[in-house]
Amino acid sequence: MNVLVLGPQGAGKGTQAARIAVDFEIPHVSTGDMFRAAIAAGTALGRRVEPILSAGELVPDALTVELIRERLAEPDAGAGFVLDGFPRTLSQADALDEMLDQIDRSLDMVLFFDLPDDVAIERLAGRAAEEGRADDEPEAIARRLAIYHEQTEPVVEHYRATGLLVPLHAERTVDEVYAEISDAIAQLEARHA
């Protein structure tokens, strides 16, 4: 089962992707987590992406696509994956679609976490206080949401046109959202049975 999660920052994508990964025994492929791990480890990749992420900007597409390609080639991704944090632009969606085609994989479902901006801002401010993430400071939050509306919302429409998009009401509780995800996965599995 190959799942992509989309939605604004603070919508709970990472939380839900992690639950899906555990329940279905597939890796949670979070580009943000991979970049933060590289920064924490002081790798060459980490040094390249740290100033980009701190400014609330997007990491160059080619770098991110190659990182995902390498991750999906690992044995634990053979049965599927939950991709989180990419694509965020139409060009990235095209690059992802092309890369998946090249490695003979395809998406089975695109979960869209729909969340109003005011709720996203409130959640991100809380996360900044708890985790001290530089990309959750007020200026970066405003920049990231502006980028989301300008560049990522068209990606949602790109995948809606494929018939794979499953809209979710992300302002609800974690368990309520996960129940909706579980129902969508059960329907997918029933169609493929």
C-alpha cells in the first residue's frame, strides 16, 4: 500500500502517517524528518538544507526526489510506504510521479488533511513551544502557510483529478481523523481484494 499525505503544516500528517506505518507495517517516509536527522547528525546534506528550512523555504526538488528514491529502494519499503512532506509543488508532483513510474511503483491513495489556517497557526505555535522547532516560529509559520496556499494547493487538485484523493477533516481529534483514514484504507483494500 503506497500512500501519500498532503495538507498544510499542523494538519497532523506526520502523526497520522506514523500510525498508518505502525498499523500496516510500512515505513513512514518523512522528508522533513530525514532532513532534520541530517541536520542533527551534521551531515553534508544537513549543512545544505539547514538554512533553507530555517527560512521556511523548500529544499530543491532534485535533492528531495533523490532522497525519496533511495529511501523507497530500501527493503522495508517493498510492501509499501507512507510519504509525508513531498510533493509540495506541481513540479515536485510531476517529478514524484515520474520517479515512481521509473521504479515501477504507483500511489494507491492520497490522503488530504484539510485544515483552516487559524487552526494550523494555533497548532504550530503550540508545537514551537513544545519542541523548539525554528520552522514553527511565527514568521516561518506565516511564510510556510503562504507557500502552501500558493504552491501546494494546486498539488491537491493534481491528485484529485487522478481519483486517488481522500479528503479528511483534519481539525477533529487524532482518533476521529484516524477512524476516517482506517475506513478509507478498508475501502481501498476491499476494492483490491
